[in-house]
Amino acid sequence: MPDLMNGPILRSVIGFAVPLTVANLVQQSYLLVDGILVGQYMDVAGLAAVGVSQPLVYLASAVFIGISTGFSIRLAQIKGTGRVGELATSAAGLAVFTVVWSLTCVALVGLFARPILGLMGVPDRLAEDGHSFLLVFSLGFLPMFGTGAVCAYLRGLGNSKASMYILTVSSAVNAVLAWLFIAPLGLGLRGAASATVVASVVSLVLGLAYLRRGEWIRGPGRAAGPDAIAGPRAAEIRAELRRAVSLGLPVAVQHVLLSVGIMVLVWVITPLGASFIAAMTVVGRLELFTAMIFLDFSGAMTVFAAQNLAAGMTERVWRGLRQVLALAAGLTALVSAVVMLLGNDIAAAFTDDPYARETIVRYIVITYPFFFLYTVMAVMHGYLNGAGRTVLPLICTVLSFLVVRIPMSFLLREPYGADGVIWMVNVGWLAGFVFTVIVTVQHRSRRPGLREAVAVS
């Protein structure tokens, strides 16, 4: 884990965030390319079908994201204590979880995907298309989560660059295959899903080949020796699973709640038609792409706050938070201006449906002037996580999305239509922003330092 307790604050935080940003932007770029291909080579219903299926994909991924994060933390702890011989045990636990959860998700999709789409209020034709996409996509859960497990292991050892390379290759292969399967071969939604499956297999093979060189045994530095690769006992693996689950469960819960909330939101917006669903699919991917750098600032702020609070350098943490907030606000203004300027071009790249284009541009015009509410909130959540107050960002998510945005979208859908749903994005951000500012200021007044940080860890 990098040392963020010395040197210029912004340089340290940015240096930590850049590798994460590159990997995440590459992945999000693929999602944008995939959306453009589906929108241009298929009708708007194809884009809508992908959109209604995404909450189920996110739900399956939510648990894996949380628990794999727990394993990354465990691996970092093992490396930090120098008990290299335990790396194999933790890796085995991660492998067991990955295989079991992947196969479970394949079964769950086959059994429950179609009924859940019906409960979401998705029309029959759209639900059938979404179900067809999910059935093929689910075949890639094992290589997809396997790649995620490899990257989680590498991040735990502090090797974020290797993860970046693996994910970059995966996204590039995915984009090329998506074009090949959708455009020349005309395989439609199943082609888009098949591209992801094949690309996931390629990335998993590359990741395992990299680990085979010895990284999984030794991490950076010298090899661990014969004792490190002795077969871990089943009891030890179960113990590692319990530790990782306890660490990753809060993250998993937050992602699960978000995925369920998105399903409810799909139910709310379905009466507005396939073109509106397609437009929301596009702006959702665009929003995540533009937010990625700020989410990585949040992750860097978590590590920065945790290290410096543990060392008792409270004032350095607050100087860092102010500097990162100022940087985030400035970058948000720039990003928002660019997106608003290119709004028509962005909409045209994804679809030629007039209503979907109009809705995409309308969403950008309404929400991006207020995008700073989200980005500033994300940075402050990074601080709160680093200070050990991980429940507060979870409460914020529940408040802003589940308590405010979704119910208000439902209430305003009839009288105001699409505009009512879109404006509630800003209202949800505002509720979360106000809550986050209040709890951050209250935490500041407590002046947390070494004692609290150590107690939390």
C-alpha cells in the first residue's frame, strides 16, 4: 500500500488515483462503444433491452464486487505483516468463492431472470430480448468474475498496473468482437453478449498466465519458497472466506441496494416507452464514464485519510480534503461544460431515434449543471470511509436514491413525464450532498485522530 503520509498532498493523491482511473476509463469506454454499436446497428428496442437487463447483471456483480474487495483487503494485510505463506490460502479462498458464486449466478439467471423482468414491468417483447441477452451473457460469469478475482488478488499485492493491462486488453478485445458480431455477422443482442463472454475468457487466460509466472506466490519481490505453496487446508480456506466476507459485506450490501433500486427505477420509467429506456441507458453509461475520475479520487482519499489519521496527522487530512475538493470542483466544471457542448453529438452517436436523442440532450442539459453535487459528495465519502465511518456513505445512498429519487420519480412521472423523472436526479444528488456535508462537518468537530483510526482498523 502506497505511503501517502509524506510529500505534496495532491501529487500523492493523484499518483494513487491515476492507475485506477486508466483501468476504469478503459472499461467504461468499452461500454460506451458497445452502446453505440447496439444503437446504430440495431433498433432502439435493442438498446432498451440491454438497458433493462443491466440491473440484473449489476445485482449478480454486486456481491462479487463486495466480497472480492474484502479479499483484496485481506491480501494487503497478509502482505503487510510479512506472512507470505498465507497468500496461497487467501488465493484459494478467493478462487472457491469465485467459482461457487459464478455457477450460482448462471443458475439464478436461468431460473429467475424472466420473472424478474416481468416484475419490473418490462413489456413482453422487450423482456424476451433482455432475457435472451442475459442467457448468453451469464455464460461469461465464470471467466468474467475469474478475471475480477485475478485483479483483486493483484490489487491486494499492490500491483495495480498489471490489473490495468489485463482490463485494457479485455476491453479492446470486447470492442472488436462486439463490432464483428453485431455489424458484419448480424448476431444482434446475442452477438453483443457473446463478445463479452469471449473477451472475458481471453482476459482470464492472460491473467492466469501472468500469475503462473510466480506473482500469485511471491507478489512483488522474492519468491516465498516451498512452505508458501503447500496446499492450504480446508479449515484455513473457510477461515479466510469468513474474514473476507466480514470485510467486504458492507460494500456488497451497498451495491445490492443500488442494483435493486435501479430495478425499481426501471419499473417506474417503463411506461414512458422503449425510447426513453434506451435514452436512460445511454445517459447512465455516460454519467458513469464522466464520474469515474471522481470515484477514483474518492478511493484515493480513503487511503490518504486512513493512513494519515492513523498517524495522528488530522490537519494534513483536512488540508488534503480541501485541496481534493477544490480540484474535483474545477474538473467537474470542465467535464460538465464539455458534455453539454457535445450533447447533440453524443446523442447522435448512439441512436437515430428522434425522441431518444431529444431525451439524451434534455438529460444532459438538466443534470450536468448540478453534476458537482455528485462529484463533491463522492470525494467526501472517500474521506468518511478512510475515517472508518463506512456506514454513513451507505446511509447516504439509501437516502438519496431509495428514499428520495425513486419515490419522487414515481410521483412526478404522470404530471411531468420525462422531465419529472430527470429532475429527480438532481434532487437525489442534493439530498445526498446535504446529508454528506452535515455528517462530514460533524465528524470534523470530533477531530478524529490516531486513537479512532486504530480502533476502527
